[in-house]
Amino acid sequence: MATINRLIGNVRLTVVEEFVLPTSVRWMFPDAEAPFDILNPALPWLQPHYANERGHLLQSMQTFLIEAGPVTIAVDTGVGNDKQRGGAIPDFNMRSGPFLEDLAAAGFPPERIDLVIATHMHTDHVGWNTRLEDGRWVPTFPNARYLFVDREWAHWSAEAATNEGTRTLVEDSLQPVVDAGRVEIVTPEHRIADGVYLEPSFGHSPGHVNVRIASNGREAALIGDMMHNPIQAFAPTERPTFDRDPLPARETRLAFLERTAGTEVLVYGSHWHVPVGGLIRREGDTFAVTAVEA
């Protein structure tokens, strides 16, 4: 288990890893004619944190814990245990991992969490919303309110009527917290707590949001899957696997890189490997990420 702690002004950010899943640049950019022509120039700054010695991109499944005054917030709850997940990523299917124990060891037992928010509702971001108890899916965080972004929830709850995979996701990870009366529907600009707010970043999914922290002159951006891996800063116009709406996703990514490059905003991707956080910089006519150690 990897755990990262950092102060952003007066707000404490902790990252607790669920597991690591190396992947190929071919998988990341399925439309690229020569994916290694993208990877090789970026390897000097991707390694050792964001790519391994074999050139595989390192992808972490993890949850962000934000302590803002008296409020403790969990952002993106990972894959979860005991979930039926067919499809392209076998490691997601019927997991039996120690994530809740790791979360508690980091100082965050489920009872401590006040708010839960997902940057979007893909299966690897909402899995630990629930856990299996006596054959039923129950909220993992019993004292928390779960904040559902209005247009994201509207999309996936509607799609569940016609898509079996989405229906399974809704039934085991989303609807149970609705039925438990734990959900609050919010806008993509919602202010979560003092110094913590949502920022629209649509494209990867219909209601994708960033979670922004601004405290005492310091800033951070938790960008979900706007960039799965920092290599996307180097190739921001390439379509990555799983972008729902590639054109808006590309425009959102480019606009974020343009306004963030050269600033002190710490950027955290939901799947960026340890040390997770980095600073965006210009790299010729494109961009790169400088990893920032805790």
C-alpha cells in the first residue's frame, strides 16, 4: 500500500492506493499509428514514477482523502470488492483486497468520512461506495453524504435501462446509497467545503468534474480521468481509451494544460502513480509533468 500526505495551504490531502495496474501505451492510445513514437520522447520524465523500466505506464487505483477544517471528504472510491465486472480489465472483477484496512491504517476508517464525491461514475471510481454485507450492498461510509453530480447521475441512471454493464454498476455501487437516503444531487460547480469546490471538466464522461483545492495561497486540482497518465500531457490530442466524447474531452484537456502550465497548481490524476502529484510545464510545443515528491 502506498500512502501520500501533503498540505495544500490549510487543507490536508492524503492519497491511499488500492492497487497498481501497469498498462501499454498501445492500450492508452488505441488510434495512434505509432504509439511508441509518443512514448519514447516522454520516457525521460515519465520514469521512474509514471512508467516503469520496461516502458509500461503505471496506473494506480486510489482514493483521495481531503481534510478541510472539520470536514473529511473521500474523492473517487476505487474498484471495490466482490463486484461482478466483466469486460476488458480482468483485475476489476470480483476483487478481494485489503483497501478498507489500508484506509483505516492511514487514519480514515469508513465511519470518519463525512462526504463522498466521484469525479465521474465509471466503475473504478465508485466501487467502494458500497460493500457487501449479508448478501446486500450497503453504503461503505455509514455517516457520509454522497454527492452525485446532477448530469453525471442522470446519464448513468438512464443508460442502466438499456446497458447491462451500466445496470450492474448502478445496482451494486450507486442505487444502494440512493435507497439508503445518503445522496445529495449537486451541480458541477458545487462548493463542497471551505476551500474545496467542483470544476466542470466534461468529455471523459458526460458530467466529469475536477475537485479543486484553494487554501492559504496554495492550489491543487484532482482531475479524475481528464488524464489517466501524465503521458497525456505530452499527447493531449490523442484519444485515450474510454473517453466518452473525444472532442470535448480533448478540448477540456488542452484548455486545462494551457491555463495550468508554468503555475504552482499541483495536479493529481486519479490513476497517476506515486508520488501522484505533479506540476504542468511546457515541453517544446506540448506539455510535460514534473513529479513532486511528498
